[in-house]
Amino acid sequence: MVSFSDDDVVESVLRRLKAGLQQPLSQELSVAQYQSLRAALDLEPEIKLRGSSWFLNDDHKSGIFTVSMPSPLHDQFTGNVLDHIHDCVHEIGRHADATKKSLVRSIKKRGGRIYTNVMTKEYKDPDAGFRFLGYKFPTVLLEVIYSHDIVPYDVAVRYFRVGAQVVIFLAIPYENPDTRATALTATSTVSRTYTCTAYRGSRVIRADNTEAVALTVIAEEETFAVWPAGGALTSMVGTLALKLSDFCPPNRVGAGTNTDVDIPLSYEALLPLLEDAYEMQKVEDDIVQSNDPDPDIIPPPKRKHSQMVTGSVFPEVLTPTGPNRRRLLREEAERAERTERAEVEEVNEEGEGDDGERVGGDAVDGEGVEGEGNGEE
């Protein structure tokens, strides 16, 4: 049996991350190995982890480190759904009273790492979520299950322990990148089902005066879309029933009060969001599978500052700065003065009369002319 040292395992994970993931990463590490990996990642700022997590096993001596693989289908669908929920929430504020408008304005799209256990540094990067301004916990979190097999309930429990109030899971059937382009066609022989699972949590005080989170099921593996073999992607009839109180701290909106408002998220509305994500994935796959070589880049010809601009009759103008600017401005003023003096002399020469009179000159018969009346005002 071949055994590997801590350094060998950590180095293997680092090599995969540096090379760029072609498949999702899921690696069991001891606590010491994970700590070494985190220290190494701190020295590699070019490695950007997305959708990563670290959870300890029951023995607390080892855990599972996971990193999702970038995917336009996953990322675009996540962003589309996040924007759609955000629009549904803020639509309430258009026709609401001042109290509801104030609440809606405080609901913001926020992601970021969530430490499910600060002491052990266990964490999960949710795909997307919402926070209420001034509230330290995320309120609604969104996970799109695509490249990783996860148990929604287990992940939701971790989120609820750090203050989340609703956790939504949308599952998309995973397609291997090598066969995805041909599999996602109308002639496909594979049927696909897209499901939604969501939980709501509310904090309660038990009889022994301890705090707990009571969970309720909003949706459990409900099908929101299907793609039958040889058919087209189709949405199902249904609604994910969210509420304004899901997005706000408990002390701001009490569930079931007059301030609370239903925010229905219809499954039909998810269909164009999913279709758009598949279109983005198709574009990416076409680029990857294309054998066209990158075109050569021909740089523009070098030219001097005084060279004429192609197709223009005007030379390039350089804006002077510093002492050169003052000198050029002075020379420009002197040229203008000389030009004006020459024009005056030319007019005087052309306008000289037969009897020594000068049109526009300084004197007629020795008297100054400033206006009508021979100089009299």
C-alpha cells in the first residue's frame, strides 16, 4: 500500500488548482494537511477559489475540502435567479407604504464566505444570497447544485446555525464537458429533471430556556422543469412561496403580521433564466471545441509626432506642458500681433486717398477724427 506524506497530498492539490480544474475537486484532508494547504494558498494569490468548502468529519481529525469547477451554466443560472428574486422583492416597494419601502431598500444582494464554525474554521461559499443592511447574518441563501452531489438538508442545517432564515436549492443535472455539446440537443435520448428544495428556519426558545432553530419545508425536491428525451426544455406549474420576512431580521418583520408580504417565485419564470444559462454554456462549448487558430495580430505602423494622420488634412496636435507651453503660447501671441499689424498696414495702403486723406486713418487736414462732428462729442 502506497502512503503519501502531508506535503505530497498538499502539493498534489495545489498542482490541480494551479493548472485549472477540469473536474470538481473533492479531497479528504487531515486537519494538519488542511492547515498546510491554507498556508500555501495564502502565498498563491493567483489561485482564486470559488464555491469551495471545508467541513470536518465526525471524528474532527479530518475533513472534506471541495472546490467547484467554473461553469457558465451554473454561474449564469445562479446570477439570473439571484437577479430575478431581487426584482421580485423590490417590486413590492413600488406600491408599498413607507414602512415596507424602507425594508425593501435595505435588502441587498450579498455573497461571501460563511464560517459555519469559527473555532474549527469550517466554512462554505454559498452560490448567492441576500443580507439586510446592518444585520450580521445572511437571511436568504441560494445554492445551485450542479457539479457536486450534496445533501440539501445537511448544508441547510449548517447555514441555519449561523443565522440564515431561508435556504434554497435548485438542482441541475450534471453533464460531462466532453459529451455536453452533443447531449444537450433535441435528439438526446436522456431525460432530465430539475428540482427545487427550500427550507425556512425560525429561532425558538425551548422549555429548558435554550435556543433552537425550528425548520419547516417550503419545497422538497419539487420539479420546476423537465427536459424529456427528444423533446424541449419545459417548465412545470408551481410556485416557491417566499415572504418579505424571510429577507429581514426577525425583529423588523414578524411572520404573519400585517407588515409581511408574500413573494411568490413561479417555476414558469425560472424557465427563461435556465434557457439563457444553457445558451451561455453552448457559446463556451463552441469556443472550446473550435479548432480555429488564434489570428496573428499586426501592430499599427510607427509614425512620428509630426506625421499626418491617415485620411486627414490636419496634422497631429500635441498639447504642450510646463515651460514649453508658456513659450509656445508667447510665440503664438507674437505671431498674432504681427499678423494684425500687417493687416492694418495693408488696409491703410489700399485706402489712401488722392488729396492725402487716409480712410480710417488718424487725421484729415491735420485734425483728429474720433467720430462725427470733427472730434466733438
